[in-house]
Amino acid sequence: MLYEINEKALKLEAEGKKIIRLNLGDPDLETPPEIVEAAYQAMKAGKTKYSSAYGENKLRVKLAEVHDVKPENVVITPGSKWGVFATMYLMLKGGGNVIIPTPYWTAYELIAKSIGAKVKLLRTELENDWKIDPAELEALIDKETKMIILNNPNNPTSKVIDDKTLDGIVEIANKKGITILSDEVYGTIAFTKTKSILDYNGGCKHILSNGFSKTFTMTGWRIGYIIADKLLVDNITKLNQITINNVPVFIQEAALKGLELRKQIANAIKKEYKERADMACKILSKDGLSFTKPEAPFYVFPKHPGLDSEKFTLDLLDKGVAVAPGTSFGDYREHFRISLTAPRPKIKTSLNIICEALK
Amino acid sequence: MLYEINEKALKLEAEGKKIIRLNLGDPDLETPPEIVEAAYQAMKAGKTKYSSAYGENKLRVKLAEVHDVKPENVVITPGSKWGVFATMYLMLKGGGNVIIPTPYWTAYELIAKSIGAKVKLLRTELENDWKIDPAELEALIDKETKMIILNNPNNPTSKVIDDKTLDGIVEIANKKGITILSDEVYGTIAFTKTKSILDYNGGCKHILSNGFSKTFTMTGWRIGYIIADKLLVDNITKLNQITINNVPVFIQEAALKGLELRKQIANAIKKEYKERADMACKILSKDGLSFTKPEAPFYVFPKHPGLDSEKFTLDLLDKGVAVAPGTSFGDYREHFRISLTAPRPKIKTSLNIICEALK
């Protein structure tokens, strides 16, 4: 339904209707101008040729420094989604299953299905603060389990996995010899400090997926990266060679400029989204919706008992607001996801429309 | 060996050695400045967001006009290689085999192997003017055959498939119900008129893969497209949604600018490469090498009886010239591929070094 809602929103807009778009994780802010200029300078300098399928060396070195790993553990991908696909394709195309906690980012299950891998879902609940129960996780693992996917902070709940739970998950994965793929694309801009998968086992036993989209408002630039052991990095590179070849070098130069300015850019983004989240929580609380307070940009994932979220979401579109139904993130029919990706006055207007529609 | 030669060339260059790089299909010319400016203007206008996995509507409309198909038959891909991978992945992941004439572009067989599809090679020979024999093709087809890949004009031979042969191939494919994937990335800049796969059966029964890399000197920009029936276009789009998402919109705007200027740009490229090819043929003929005259940029694929092309290619690197061994394109140990992707004086120097080394 996520893509259908978006297509319908685009269609209504094309017909001249005004829609406040809170249905995607695509920030309304602009890519910082320094990043745009860096791309332009690189293009003009002729950085428009085929290049390494690993990614540019200087970008790998910089990312290795940021994450305290070796450059040989870093491979650049056209968006973090490609990194997730490539990892799953290489590890699961021969068969096996993957464990995915829900609510989840839609793409994980769609990728698994496309590859032909089996999916085992591990349900978490709002009422239990969206906590993963390590014992339940352990019970799900069987001989065919090849991978556990974590999304930390989580889309759609914006919850961070607490240290103790993450310790427990990693311990089980290590004991059973299962690889964790940790998608931490919201990690740098989380409101609370989060432990990374790289904090365990000297770094690269498990896999980190990350990207520039959310931290640097570069969604449409399509650049991300995987940090993993050298063998997987080499295999993703070989897959890059027969698929996407390389991320355009001028885009890698732009990302490098973003990294140089990362503290200042990330702080500004965090501040803006924290204020939006606080405002949204205040408005939504008044109307008796249940939700956990966001610990990261960009989402709130409220529950309204008895809600048919697909119907609700479609009806809401006709009222000029696009949000995503809970069913796009697993079996969460009574939930819907609001992306706080609009200026505050627009968010305020839409939240009032949402609360009114729920009455 | 193609990638190993390139890595060794890069390594030697990093050590300060001067290498004339005739080993890749990466033109030495620059991307036209109008294209660079179009990208910059689009970036500054905020075209840096998530976008349609089909590609931008106006680019699809323009390509549909160029190829005389409907926009719904066009999907934009991050390089033509991604289009080839996506098509093969969708059609072959369930099993089956693909027929590939040789010499071939290395990626086709590597992609098939990665997906787990079987490959049936259809050998062509210099002595027979690199002609595909339709009867041999027909004999190779079995119940498991899902696809025939044509590369027209061909990399590495720069030969165009003559109309009669292509008619014969299409007739067999239609009779047997096999899909042809026709990679025509060198088609627009061929020196002789070439028939396209779209000239048959009202256009979209078979599949066209094409890109902007070669025609517009945009190799490193990573943009191409597939033209096919609506069902495959929709399925590639769904695959895009869970992998690369979309080609950056500013890159699509740059490609659109290229299309607007395509006659002038393509003519200039054709003229330059025709002159390079004529010069190369003259030098190589004197030394008794056998080859067919290029009918398109960028390659010559000469044969030297008794040659061990891998050893020859590696030794040649130490003499300052990088070319690709024939074994990178199938079982062609006595051949090597020269890319005419350097200014004429450099090509002349390297051809003399090559001829000397072959004595």
C-alpha cells in the first residue's frame, strides 16, 4: 500500500489538489548548498568516468575513520537500499530464511520474496514499548536461518533498541552463528545515543548498512554504504561490477563534502526534527492516540483501536493529507505512520485534520 | 581478466608509470558542458529528492518519441548494465538457459552465473566475418531456453549484424517463442545504418537495452534504459523500488539535455571515432594482423595466430599500453581488444608498441 498511496497522492497533485505529503521518509529540507557545489565542481573537473566498483578510495578512507574500521571493510552503494539488497542477495539466494522484527521497513520483506528467501517475522508491540524479546528471537532461529535484520533506530516507530536488548540479540546471534544486518540509516541523527552493531566483536563480524540520504538530506542522490568483513565487501563489489558498476564519482565527492561538515549538518537536522516531534506528540496526545515518543527522525506510528488503516489512509488523502497505513509495515492494521517531513505549520494543520478524521 | 588488467593498470599508474589506457570502453572525451550545466541547474532547483522508480515522465516521453514506442514501454535504469541485469534476473531467476553469441561482453555471462542461469554459447569467428548462423542458433534452443542476448553493434568486434541475419534470428526466436534482449548501446553512433530489434513485430515483443554512456560520453553518470512490453517495464520498476529506487533526477535532466542535442553530439562522436578507426586499421594492417573493420565505436579485435593473449596483455602493460585479452570475451585466446579511447597521437604510439611486441 505504501507505493499505491504515493501514486494516488501524485495523481491528486497532478489534478491540482493540494496534498500535505507525510507518507514518505523524504525530508522537505534542501540538500545543503555546499554539497551541491562539491558535485558541480567534480563534474566540471571531469569526474564523470567509470570508476571503482568499491567506491572512491578517499571516501572509503573517510568512512573507515568515522566508523573506526579499515577502508577494506567499506563499499559504496547507490543508496543504502542497494546495500541491503546486495547483502541479502549474496547471503540468501542459495536458500535459507531471514528473521525480521516487525514493524519493519517494507523493502526487507519484498527483497526476501524477490530473492526467494523465507521470512520469519518477530512481532513487537506498542504496549511492550516495541521491545524485541531475545528469548522469542532465539526460539525463531532454526538450521536454515542465515540472517537477522535490525533497523535501529526503527522505521516506522522511531524507537532505538536499548543497550541491554541489543547485547542480548548479539549474544544469541553469535552463539548460533547467525549474521546480523543492522540498518542504521537514522543512527547519526537519533535524538538519544544509540549503540551500533559495529560496537560489538571488533567491528565487522556483523554488517552495517548506512547512507547519506537522511543525515545529509540527500535522498534523491542515491548513495549509501556497507561496512562488513572484507570477503562480503569484495563480493558486493563483484556484484556492483555486473549491475550498477559504480556510484557516480561526482556524487561520491558530494557525499565526502557532507561528511566533512557532518557535525554541523547533523545537529541542525536533529534540532529541527526534535522540535517537530515534540510538537506532534503534544497534538496527538490530546486526542487519546497511543504511541511511543520518537527517539529519532522522522516518524510517529500511532495506534487507534479499531482502525482500518488502509481505508483511513485512502479517505485521508481526499482530505488533503497523505500518511502511510500500518499494514505497510507488517500486521499493524490499527496503526498509521506519520512522516514529519514538512514545515511545522503544515504538520500542525495535517495533525488537526488527522485527529478530526479519527473522531 | 578484464578487471584484473584494469586494476594492474591503475596500480602501475599509482606508482607513477605512464599507461596508455586502451582497455576499457570509457571514452577519453569529456561529457558535453551543456549536459553538466543541465545537471547543476536541476540540483540547484532542488531535484534531489526520491522520485519515480519508472524514471521521470518527461524523459520517458522523449525516449518513446525517439524510439517510436509508448512512454509506458520505457523504464530508466542506473546504466544499461542494470537494465540487462534486471531483465535477466526477472526472466531467469526461476531457472532456464540463455543463448549468448561469442565474442561477448563479459557481463552477460557473469550475470547469468550470479543468477544461477545456464549459458549456451554460440560461437562466431573472424574468418566468417563474425556472422551468427541462424541454423546453429536454432539447434542450440531447447525447452529450457528463455532468452537470446544480442549485442548489436558488438563489443568487442564493433561489427553490426546485417539485416538478413537479424531477420533470420528474429524469425527463429518468434517461431520458438524466445525473447531477444538486444543490447544496442553502440547503435546510435554506429558508422553504418543498423536495424534495431524495435523494428520488428511492432516494437516491444522483444527487449531493447540502451544507455547514454557511449553516445553522450556519460559513462560515469550511470544512466540507461530498457524498452519492452508494459509487463516487463512494470516488473523492472518493482525491482527498482527494492534496489536502486530511482536514478537521481538531476542526472535524468542531464540525459534529457543530451537527447535534445543528440544529432550534433552523436555526429561529432561518430566522426572522431571513424577517423581513429581508419587510422588504426591502416597501422594494424601493415603488420599482418587479421581483423574486421569496425562498423561502430570503440573497438578493434585483432587476431594474431598462436598468441597467448593473457600473457601478451600483461607483458604489454609493462611496456605502457593497456588492452584487453581475447579471453575476456569468450574462448578467443589469439585475439585482443583495443579500445580507441585516447587521442589519435596516443593511439598511434600504442599501436606501434603493440605491433613491435607482436614481432
